[in-house]
Amino acid sequence: MTISQKLFADCYDLLNQLVEWRIFSYRQNTAGQAAGLVLEIGFGTGSNLKYYPDSVEITALEPNPYMFKKILDRASKSNKDVTVIQGYGENIPFKDEAFDTVVVTLVLCMVSDVEKVVSEITRVLKPGGKFYFYEHVSSKSYVGMRFQSFLNPLWSFITTGCNLTRDIERIIKGAGFDEVKSRKFTIRFGTPISLPNVVGVATKIKNM
Ligand SMILES: C[S@@+](CC[C@H](N)C(=O)[O-])C[C@H]1O[C@@H](n2cnc3c(N)ncnc32)[C@H](O)[C@@H]1O
């Protein structure tokens, strides 16, 4: 447990409120589509919780123990069935083919090894299972990429490890899913600075 983990957990909801009005529809496109046994990796304080259908059974995987109280408070006020497990997406503590759905929102920018996390997701998904993702990603334009690279060290320090420069869509598309449907778009917050994003769903091959 580190001071930066505590600070991040304490400030997350406050910071999130600044952007939530702009991103909630992507929570509907991801958590809102989940079915059956669901694993959410990097659960944070549980911002996706209210978007899950009541019928699902949620396992929340989260490395930061300072998030747990907030998750449990939120879960107790909802109708949702949530089990919280401490752990990392790079080493998911569940057997193969354990989940119908995996949900990841705004997490692959922070993990140490995106490829390993995506490979773990394919491992724990049942054949035909769905991986819903929503992430901010690297810019396609040269100027945008240069700006992100310039800003990244400071951004990463302030946010305790978030990266602006990851081509997450390419990594998911290269991970051997049967089908990946994704949409890239840019979010503007009324400033000249814009944030490229991707939202989508990947389906695991039925007979691997
Ligand atoms: C920006 S927050 C997003 C929280 C939430 N998913 C949301 O959409 O609001 C990123 C979360 O990922 C978690 N995280 C960081 N590294 C991780 C890893 N390697 N595996 C799983 N979760 C991780 C952080 O502790 C944090 O809770």
C-alpha cells in the first residue's frame, strides 16, 4: 500500500465527476451490455456499478485496497451482487473459461503490461464470451502523438501511472479474438485539448 494509492482512491470520484457527464454513455455501451458471470478488471470505486443489469453476478478485481471501502459502500446501496478480489489484470486469480463477460474501462492506460492483461482476459473468458472495453488511446495524428508524448511524463506522475500514448485498439485486435467491433472517436471538453478514445466489444472464439 502506498501514499499515492491512497491519494488516488480518495480523489478518484471527485476527479471523475469532471468527466463523467461526457463518458457515461460509454459505461452503458460496456458494463450496460454485460451478461452472466462478469469480471470487471480495475474496478476503481465502482463507477460502472449502476450501469450493470440487475441479473449479472459481478467479480470486481482491483489492486488498490484503498478503493475497497468505496466499492463495498456502493455495492451495499445497489441491488447488485458484487464480490471484491484484490489482484492485477496481468495475473487474474481465476481458472480458465470462468466468465461470460469481462469489462474494462479506463484501466489499460494504467496497467504495467497491456498484452499480458488482454491475454489473461482471453484465458478467463468462456468460448463465445464478450470482452467490453472503453479506453483513451494514442492520437492518430502526428501533432497529437507528439503532444501526448510531451505531456505523458507529467500526466503519468500526476495520475499515478496513467499513459496517454497507448495504441490499445491495435493490441486488442491482435490478441486472437474471433471478432472485434470497435469505434474510435475524440472527446472534447470545451478546451483545445482533445482526447482520442476507443469503445468496443471483442468476442472469444467459440472453439479454441
Ligand atoms: C482510472 S481508474 C478506472 C476505474 C474504473 N474502471 C472506472 O472506469 O472509473 C484505473 C483503475 O485501474 C486499477 N489498476 C491499475 N493497475 C491495474 C492492474 N495492473 N490490474 C488491474 N487494475 C489495475 C487502478 O487501481 C484503478 O482503480
